[in-house]
Amino acid sequence: MSQYIRYEDVPVVIGSLGNAPEFIFGRGVSLNLDQSLATKRFLDDHVLGFTSTGDVNFAAGEIKQLLLGSPYGPALPLPSSMEKLESGTLISFPTGNQLYINSGASPGDHYVEVRAEKNLTLSFDEDLQNGEIEVTRAYSTPSPIGGNLNVNFFINTGTLQSFFNLTGLLSEDSYPRVNEARITGFFGNFFFDNAYLEALSFSVRAFSPYMAQASIKVFGALRYDENNIDNFYNSPNFNRQKTLPHAVGTEISGIEGVGMDSLTSFNYSISCERGYDFEIPTGGNADLKGEVPVRASKKNTEIECSLEGNNLNPYLKLSGERAQITVLVKDMGFKGFPDESFGTLSQFSIYGVVEKNSLSVADGEHLQGAVNVRQSYR
């Protein structure tokens, strides 16, 4: 029996290896799986030819084995692009004759067992080389099955969790310096074990909750537990008081370098182009784990921030000038909730070029400026 579950009853939990999983206060979540497929098709996939020295006669209900190939030979096997000729497959001929596959045939077979429903004669000149069938196509794919988990969420903890650190840059004492570890978690009753963050963005504005978006690539088999939602909401850890911080008290250093001395909003985004390396599973398409990366290396990483405020510099600076921005995002405290941290939410830095700098004003509004700064890792 189908069950519809309200959005507030569908938990999203994400964790990284070696760290406790974290509940994500999601506003909207989607999970989709896809695989690009291409049909392995050859020109004569739909045509069967038979070897014979003349016409072939059938009585009603008669079953015969016919040799695949050209007139008078040579014999040719069923091509590999045909996964299988199923029993009951219809073979049509130009003269209107019809035969049916009596027992299945597989690629590499030289003989096909066929059955006639009525008396007929296959013409050597017209029929034997022009049997037409509908086949089950073989498919190939340039990449493994992958999923996309997109999460819109409120940042509701004392800091952004470590698995959202897409740069992966660790301390000087760590080896390797760049963290490429996978993340795990669940969405409703579906568990995933091999996922990698590809993009994160969020916006900060005074007296508005922090809204963030994360894009996560998911590989491998999904595990399903029909009791997971009930078990999660029965856990006392979920029932702790949650807070929604906002940007009152946020500190930003470096804005004077882009012609500002006060700020109204801040947007931050980071995206990463990854290279996924795979090993072919020994179990083939019967492997229960599916195809999972053995490494998810980071290629191009782009960081971009945009700031809006009183950009009243006497002149607009030319694009291409460098800027260094450090943002100390803070909330109001919520000291009445001892389970939650308060004060500094997190710190974000960007050192890059100013690619856009503008001023605007509209009816009923104040003059405001906007600055975009971009940084790239290679």
C-alpha cells in the first residue's frame, strides 16, 4: 500500500568518515539517479540470413534448426549486439512468410531453432537472406550509474559541518593536505554510503535565516530501511532544541578594499569539478555494491562571493583588481539553548580578482553597490 510522507517527516542526515552524523534542517531535498546509455547497434542487427542450397519447406507446426549465414555458406554466428533471441520472437520475410523462434538463441550461436504455424516455403532468392526481427538491443554506457542529492537547508548548528569544507585544505600537520574522503548518510528511508560534495552555496542577510544549498554526487547501491524514519524520530537526539541563526553581528574584513564600509548581504559559493576513478567490480552487473569510485580527485575548484552594501567609492574600480575578503559569520547567541553553540558561526575567506563592481538605485531604495570576487584552485 502506498504511503505519502509529509516533508517535515522526511529526515536528511549526512556524516563523514570518523565523525558523528549530523541532522540537516532541510527546506527542500531531491534525489535522482541516472545513467547515460547508448545502443550498440549495427546495420544488420534486425536481419537474419540462413545458409541453404535451395528453398526450405515447412509443414504446419514443424520445428527445424536453421544454420545462420550466407547462401551456400559460410556460416555466421548471431552477432554480439543481440543480447538474446527470445523464444516466440517473430521472423518476417519479404514474401509474407512468418516463422517463430522456438527456443532462445544467444550471441555466438550458429543454429536457430524455428517453428512454422502453417505450411510455407521460404524462397531461396527472396526470403533466406532477408528475415527481419525485433531484437533486444545491447546497451553500453560511458559512465557508471550516479545520483544527485540536492539539499536546500537552514544552517542550524554552531558551525558548518566539516564535510561541507569542499576545498578540503587541512592543517600543515595533516597528510595528505587535501581531504577527498567520501560522505555517507540517509534521505528518508534510503541510505547512501559513497557520496561526494560537488557544490555549496549560502547567503547571509541580517534578520534572515542562513539559507544554504548543497549538491552531492551519490554512487553505489542505495540501502532501504522501511523503519528508519520512525526510528529516527524516536531518538532523543532529534528532539533537542534547534536554533536558526542570522547575520546580526557578522564581521567582514577587507571590504574597504572594494570600496565599502558597511554591508547588507553576503553570498558565498564554491564548486568543484571532480575526477572519479573506478575499478570494474568482479561481480559484473550482479555486484551488490554497484560501481563506486576508488578515488574522487579534485580538479578545478571555484570560489565566488558577492557583497552588497554602500559601495560609495568615488569611482568604480576596474575589474581584475585583487581583493581579500574574510567573513566572520555570527548569530545572536541564543544563550538560553545550552545545547547549541553561539557567537562565531564560521569563518570564510576568499582571495581573488574583482570581476564585477556596480552601483544601482531604484524608486524607494537607497544607492547600493555590488561586488563579485572570484578565486580558482587548479
